[in-house]
Amino acid sequence: MNTRKKGAIGEKKAVEYLISAGYKIIDTNVYTKLGEIDIIAKKDDVYHFIEVKSGKSFEPIYNITPKKLKRVINSAMLYMKQKGINPVFCIDAIVVKDEVDHFVNITF
């Protein structure tokens, strides 16, 4: 199975998890000129811009580097500017292995 297919499976599991946890999915796989946002979700009037990482033989969270996080933040800022919205927001990570782990408001 190729990397893109594995990523799509991980993102599908992440979306299912978010819905079951009461999040509203706003969009998925949003591409901006600054990068991609895997999932945009909303809960309690807070927008969550979510990076999804999956894998079995390693700890996928380590693939979220400061450079990747900055790209997600910049993409989120551009998305909000293009949509003309100014919500409360945070950057999250979801790691999909055997289970789904959700890290809210990540920073470096």
C-alpha cells in the first residue's frame, strides 16, 4: 500500500473519531499556496486545524516538525483570511496507529 493510500485511511479514521467526539467537520484536504491542512473541524465555536499522521512501526507524532507546524499555521492563517473569518482557533495533531490519539493546541 502506498503512502498516499495509508494517509487517506488515517485521515478517514481521524474524521470518524472527530465526529464521534462532537466535532463538526468543516473541510478536509485543504490546499493553499502555503501548504495543506488535513482537516478543519469546529467544536464549541473553536476552529481546529488538524494535522494527521499515521503509522505502525514508529511514533508518527515525530513527523510533525517545527517546520511542518509553521506551514500548517501559515496555511490556517491564509485560509481564514481568504474566508473572511476571524475565529478562535488552534492547531491540533491526530496520530492514528492502532488507536486514535488527539493532541489539542500543539506548539513547539
